[in-house]
Amino acid sequence: MSRQSAFLETLPQHKTMIMFASPERPKVLKEAEEHLIVVELAEVKNKLKNLARYSPRLNQDVYLFAAYLATYAHTGWLTLDFDRQAELALKDLEDGFHGYTDERIKGKLARKTPEFYEKLRERLPEIKEAIFGEEK
């Protein structure tokens, strides 16, 4: 069994989302696309930063949150676990400190009530649909 075949067999039955930094897809991703949802990092960041263009029915706080979430989409974020990253971003905002840099977060979204973050959390499926085309 080839190394690539072994890799394909380790993939779960449901599709896994992989994000990569280059517009050129690695060969193993091309061969595994029936098991993967492949998205380009720059595209995800752009859509998060410009969410109003992709989902005009959401409110300003959701657009601000999506732009903040784009700061979490970096080259080390290879296996895209959108829900987990969104939860980390919400926690950071609630605490008022960025989890990666430990810097104080300033701005309209920082240090609000738990109810405020719950309302943002309720919009995550709509953000995902706008960014990835269908709910993942």
C-alpha cells in the first residue's frame, strides 16, 4: 500500500475541511478531494473580512466578529475547525485578551455580557454558510 493510499484510508467517512495557504493544491489533496473540503486561506480570510458582501442580512456586530475571526485564520490553521476557532475567538473577546498574543483586545466587541456572545454564537451557522457555501 502506498503512503498516499494509507493516508486516504485514515480519513473519516465524513468530509474533513483542510485549509492551505497556496492557491496551488498539493498533490495529495487533489487525490483526496472526495474526502476533503479544500479551501484556500486567503479566500476564507477575505470572506470573513467582507462578510456583509456574502451575507447582507446579518448585523454589524456579526460583521465585526467575522473580521476579528479572520485574525485566527493563519497559516498554522491547517485543519479548519471553524466552530472551535470561533469559540476561542468568542472566549478571547469575552475575556478581553487575545489568546495567541495575550494582548488586550480593544474595540466594540470586547468584554461584553455572556448574552451578547450567545447572540453571536447563534449566528455561526449563517457565517459558515456565507463563507463556505453550504453549512459544514
